[in-house]
Amino acid sequence: MELFSIRLPLIKKNDPLLEIIIQTIKDQGKSLIERDIIVIAEKVVATSQGRVIKLTEVKNVSKKAKKLAENYEMDERYVELILQEASMILGGMRHVILAKVNDFLIANAGIDQSNAGIGNVVLLPKDLKKVVWDYWKKLRREFGIDNFGVIIADSRVQPLRKGTIGIAIATAGFEPVEDLRGHPDLFNRLMEITMRAVADDLASAAQFLLSEADQQTPVVIIRNSKVEFTENPQLTPEMAPEECLYMNIFSKYLLKRQEEE
């Protein structure tokens, strides 16, 4: 498998991102070919959608936002935006609130202050599922290819692990999860629960090259990956909270602590 990055000009608010990506690929003498997967950092997608907000424009701050801001030592305007973007707040710690957005958990509802400009923040892209399939259709048509995939990627933290890894927050054109249940292991024992997070693995690999800082490489092309390309994926990476190992155990742990207190 081969990965290489695409250096873009600085993407500004409301720029035509997809047109810029297409032109940049051609200007660099490159192309997209059969079985390529293009990984795009979510922040440039959000910036191109105009999802850059000045904190000074956030005027009406709720009591809940003020309370959370006090608890976690954060800007109350920032917290207000987190509440507006999140479908659920699970808790937090100093400078960080864990929120549920678009069926996944993410720090500060994915709202980022880095590379946003002084006093600004960038929200997560809107209409992610529609956007990723629109990109897939237009890129496939532009480069005349059939088997092709698109990932919009972000980063996340893992429980009890330092640092961030990649996460595919939207995908198109391939199966994002490989179901290995029922397959035999080395000793011919059938696996019962194993499902491989293909899209997240690819996003993590791309994280080595993705950069929205001064390198300006928010696009990575993955070539010769062993994935199942399809226009109709059968599985999605999301799962219900009651099926999640961490959510189940953490909720029981917190409930037990509350009872002991």
C-alpha cells in the first residue's frame, strides 16, 4: 500500500475546496486512478463550508454553558457552541468536554481552535454523509474511474492512551467495516465478535501525512489498499451506545461511584 500527500494552497472560508483539490492534483502532475482512496481532513471541508466562527459573535450564552465553562475552565462562548453542536454531553475535565455528535464521541464536539485564526473556532462540517458522497461522485467523474473511495478524517483519543489516532467521520465508495464473524482463526476456531475498522485504520495511516499546519497537506491519497469497493456499503462504523463496550462499562462504573457517594 502506498500513501502520498497533496499540498494545497491555504484554504479560506467559503473557498471551493473540491475544485481546488482537483486542480492541485493536476497541477502537480498526478491523477486519481482505479482503487485509490482520497482522505481529506475535516477542517478544510468545514472551512470551505464557512464553518469558521468568531467567538466575539457568540452573544447569548446559556446558564448551562456558563456552568460547564466554570467547571472545566473554558471560554463560556466556546462551551455554548459545543452545546449547540452536540446531541449529548457525557462529561469532561479541564479544558475538554466529551460530547456525542453525528453518532460518535468527540472532544469539544469537534470544534477546533487550532489553525482557525486568533479568536476563531472551526466547527465540524455539516451534512457529512451528503458531502462525502457528493465528493465521491464528482471526483470519480472528473478522473474517469469506477472503483474509488473517499474518507473525511478527523482525530480522536482512545481510553487510557496518550495522543490521537485517525477516525473516518464519513466515507463513500467502499465497505468501511470488515465483518470477520464466522471466519476461522489460525486454529480453526470461528471468530464471534471481530469486526475490522477498515476506514478508521486507513484514516490512522493517513494521519502520518495529513497536516493542516504550515505543511498545508490536508489531503492524502491511498493507493493499492485491500478494501471492498462498492456503491452500496452494507455496514457503518457507528453503533448504539448500549452495544458499546466502553459506554456500558463506564456507565456502570459511574453509577456505582454515585451510589457509594
